Amino acid sequence: MSVWQLLLLFGCAFLGGMSIFLFKGRDNTKLLKLVLSFSGAFLFAITVLHLIPDAYHGSDNYVGVFILGGFLFQIVLEQFSDGVEHGHIHKHTDHGHTVFPFAILISLCLHAFLEGMPLAQGYQNQLVFGIALHHIPASFALASVMLANHVAKNKMIFFLFLFAIMAPVGYFFSDTLSHSSVWNLQHYFNRIMGIVIGIFLHISTTILFESTDDHKFNLRKLVVVLLGISIPLIGFLLEVH
């Protein structure tokens, strides 16, 4: 995996969160929904066009089971993250006092770590862009949660840094195990990819359904969604031909 891909993964997540300071004090709901709509459409398109066919390329008949497992696992994660992965922003209080929601941070870090693992097996081009793009609104929402809960700026930067490095850490962890004589992880990459596909399917479809008011598309969101689908589709068609 090249250095620029690692920097892209880290930079999009970190800068996506840090951008909250540029929009501090503004109503970011409409902007966040547009970014989410684009990332959800992009994520759904690369999952259908690239990740699912690649995961089924082989003799493993249990990939579908792991896709279902990833889908259900994301539902469990969202019980702790409150849906920050797809732009939900909540303020957490305990007896009237604002508290930092560590469960959200932990679940997001685990989520990013799992997404980075399949990158060690060459699922890089489309997946890197998909993960990086998806982490921009997720990190922005995480930063918004921390801002709403009055987390100190230096702590916010540290937590955003921690979240941003988790996908690269997942890659290095998986890459190390795949070259280990003890762990023969290469035989299980399609299953790991199945878990990530299930996570992506849940997140992307949730974004597409929830980023619209009363489940109705206005023109701007429709254009953004079509753009998000068109980019992976054009890349796919160019590869085929």
C-alpha cells in the first residue's frame, strides 16, 4: 500500500473532523446532509460494482454469511455510536451535566479498524477512496458531538487523531498477520471483506434513506446522489472496456 493512500485515509478523517472549527457556530445540517448523500451513494456504488464481485471471486461459499454478519455487527455498533457513522449528532448528559460519550469513540475506532484490514490484500483503489470519503462526514459528526459536549480543543484533536489512524492501523495489523508464519490470514481475507461489505451496505443504505426529509429527494440531493454513483460507475465501465 502506497504512502499517499495511507495519507489519504488519515488526512480525510482527521481534516474532516478538524473542519468543524471552520464552521463553528453555524448550522451545518444542510451541508452535512449533502456530503452524507454523496458519500452514501459513492459507498453503495463501489460496494455493488467492486467489493461484492471481488469477495465472491473464489471458492468460499460462506462469504454471504459474513456479509450478513457485518450488516448485523454494524447494527450492534450503532447501539454504542448513536449513528455517528452516518451523521447523527447527539448531546450526552448525565444528571444535567455534559459528559463525553466514550462509547461513540470506541465503536467508531473499531469500525475504522475493521475497514482498514482488507486493504492488506489488495482491495485498495476503490476501497481506499470509499473509506476515506466515508470518514469525512463521520469525523465531522464526531467532532460536532465533542463540540456539543464541550470537550476541550486539545482533547478533540487527540481523539480525532486517534480515530484517523485506526484504518491505517487496521491495514498494518492485517498486513503483519498475513506475513506471519503463525497466522495464515490470507485464506480469510474474503470473509473479512464480507464483514466490511455488510458494514458498508448498512451505512450507505441508511445514509441514503435518512439524509432526506420525509424520505423525499429534492433536486440538490438527487444531483449529489447521482454524482456519487456516477464516479464509481464511470471507473467501472472504463475498467471493463
